[in-house]
Amino acid sequence: MQRLQDRVAVITGAAGGIGMATARRFAEEGAKLVLADLDEEAGRRAAEEVGGIFVKANVAEEDDVIRMFQTAYDEFGSVDIAFNNAGISPADDDSILTTGLDAWRRVQEVNLTSVYLCCKHVLPYMQRQGKGSIINTASFVAVMGSATSQISYTASKGGVLAMTRELGVQFAREGIRVNALCPGPVDTPLLRELFAKDPERAQRRLVHVPLGRFARAEEIAAAVAFLASDDASFVTAAEFLVDGGISGAYVTPL
Ligand SMILES: NC(=O)c1ccc[n+]([C@@H]2O[C@H](COP(=O)([O-])OP(=O)(O)OC[C@H]3O[C@@H](n4cnc5c(N)ncnc54)[C@H](O)[C@@H]3O)[C@@H](O)[C@H]2O)c1
């Protein structure tokens, strides 16, 4: 499929699991890519692989965000798709009882303020074009509570979800779609290592997933490509869950 032929896409957190898988999928579908990440080495490698441009950017810094979209426009002449995906979930973000203000603020800056900045600075390009698709990465924890809390992460993703809904409504008549992607847990190397060490802990989490496994990053990327493309022309302000059924389950099959 070449649904994104010659569309210009900016992906943040592009050196990571979901970002990189999406960059590969977008490239397969014909998009022109600008990949942004804090990690210069991995980011450059990723851009080389998919034939895109790398921009080193901290998405929590307004000047970096402005430069990132300006680079895309200068290189390719439009900005059609923004996948605002960079995010962190550090270990010192835990129960509200033990999470300090520093950890709280760091996670809010990287996960929520960054999405505010990215939307704020990509919207003017899309308004001038009269079209565009923005996909902001939230999480299934934006719609469900967890007893093993990461309080600032959860609050930040709830913020991403509410902000996305509002932008989707505000800019709908200008031809700009804004959707929140809510992935369930993804099978990352880190998660695999953790669960190989502790199979009981893995089972305690997997019992909640009707599909009985975690997502592959490519499965999340396929959903992003759909939202980015004209196949999703009537989808906006959506809470787009790609979670293996977690949020729909009361009891899961064995
Ligand atoms: N992996 C999961 O299970 C899961 C589930 C739900 C939602 N998510 C969300 O999906 C998104 C991507 O997750 P992932 O699993 O690919 O994570 P990842 O850690 O593999 O990748 C994240 C990337 O973001 C980059 N990054 C971090 N801070 C940055 C900053 N300030 N500026 C620019 N780049 C920065 C990192 O260098 C990294 O390359 C995140 O927003 C995450 O919260 C992940």
C-alpha cells in the first residue's frame, strides 16, 4: 500500500520502539520522513535506514520543536503528518506516596508539555495547507487505573487524551484531524528481559489481555499509518485503542 505517497511526516521519539516501527511503515507507504529524537546516534541510524532526515530535538524545548517542523517544511515544502510520540516512564515515577515533585515535573514536561508544543507549532502549517493529520501517543492507562501506579505518567497520558480530543474538535472544519493513539503494553526488549527473569509477574499482567500477549511495535505502527492516511478521513478527536482488548475485558479467557 502507498497510502502516504509523498506526504511529509514528522515522527518524534523516532529512535525508539514504536517510533522506529512507524518510521519503517511510513517509508513503506511512500512518506517523506523527518525523524526527531534526543538520542543522536540511534536517531541518525534510524534515519539512514528509512531514507529520512534526522533532527536532534528535545521535544520539551520550544525552540527545538519549532526547528523540527521548520526543517521538514524547508526540506519538503509541507508538513502533512505529525506523530507526536516521544515519551518516558522513569523508575522514580511510582506511587503518588513516593514520587517526588522533580520526577512528577520531568514526566509532565516530556510527555504532556511536549505534545502541547508539537501541536501548537505544527498546526499553523496545516492551517495554511487546509489539511493535516496529527497523532498523539497517549496510552491505555489514560482510560484505566492501575494498582501498580506510575502516577505522573498516567496523569500525563490523560492530559494528552483530553488535549487531543479538544484539538480534534477545534480544528475539524479546517481539514485537520487530531487523534490520540492509546497502545496497550508493547513487547519491548526491556519488558521481555524483565519477564524472562520473573515469569509469575509476566503472567499477572498477561491475564488482563484477552489476546493473551503483548503487542508488537509493528501492530501499533499499522494503526498509526491508518490514522495518518485518508483511510481515516472520518476519524478525528478519537481515543484510538490498540490494546489487545484490555480496556474491554471484565474476565479474560484462559
Ligand atoms: N511501550 C509500551 O508498552 C507503551 C504503551 C503505551 C504507550 N506507550 C507510549 O508510546 C510512546 C513510545 O514508546 P516506546 O515504547 O517506543 O518507547 P521507547 O523508550 O522505545 O522510545 C522513546 C523514544 O523517545 C525518545 N525521547 C525521550 N525523551 C525525549 C525528548 N525529551 N525529546 C525527544 N525524544 C525523546 C527516546 O530517546 C526514545 O528513542 C511513548 O509516548 C510511550 O509512553 C508505550
